[in-house]
Amino acid sequence: MSIAGYTRPLVMGEDLTADVALLRGAGATRIVEEPDTQTRAGLSAWLEAAGEGDSLVVVDLERLGSVSRSIGSLLAMRARGVVFRCLSAPEVDLADESVVAVLRALDAVRRRTISSTTKAGQVGRRVGRPEVLDADGVAVVLELRRSGRSMAHIGRVLGVSTSTVQRVLALHSPRP
């Protein structure tokens, strides 16, 4: 039964010295420290090797990653018999069935959302924010640009941002 501490930067270049000190103070004999904001290879490797009774300590839940990743990680730890402790949120106790029930419910919502957006894409429905310009608006953007108008001018005429005009042109202009 080992106690590991896990941390990763939330922003590039973040100094994790304070986190490491807190984790060691909480009894962590091994520190799993990711090198950047995107990597979770250290956590994945530790979870793969962890067994029943091993413990993982984090300073903050956000160190685990996005909410959906965190929920998946917490449920995987629970399934393996890993003890989890968050120093800033001690109420997240995987031994508490009500906490686990909430995590499972959130995970089910996440899975349904992924499933529904995937299905929507398969039947041709656009998922996400509605488009600002319809087909006629796109045609106007292309025509105005062909006539030499600036992107800022096109945006003002159509009442959209210059970024929208740039996206339309990037999607609909012929490639060299």
C-alpha cells in the first residue's frame, strides 16, 4: 500500500513546488508530476500499476484534468480499490456511496451527451452553435471579397465579426 501524490500544471510554466510540498506533507512517498498541461501519461501509468489499498492524493480536483476526464479517473480508481484523497475537497470520498452515485450519474450524462452528438452528426444534423451566416450570406461574403472588399468592410455590411468573415473565406475559398 503506497501513497502517491499527483500534480500537473494548469498553465504552461507553472511552478509546482508548493503542490509537491503539500503532497509530501500529506504523506505521499512518490510524486507523479506531469511536465505540461496536456500530458496525463504519468497518471495513466500510475493508475495502471495501482492496486487495492494504494492511495492517490491531489491538491485540487482540477489537477486531474477536465471534468469528464476527472470523473472517469475517479471511477476507475474506485473500481480498482484505490483510495483517493483531495486536499482541497475532502468531501470527494470514493468510499462514500452517495459520492460515487453522483459521479456515476454525471458520467452517464457525459456518455449520453457524447452519444447524442455523435448520432446527430451521423444523420446530418449540425451539432453546436448555429451558423451565423446561411448559404445566401456565404455567397455575399464570397462575392464581396471577389470584388476586392476588405474583410472588415464585409463584416460591417453583413453585421458579423471579421473573424466570421475569415472563417467563411477559409472554408469556401478555392485552395491553391
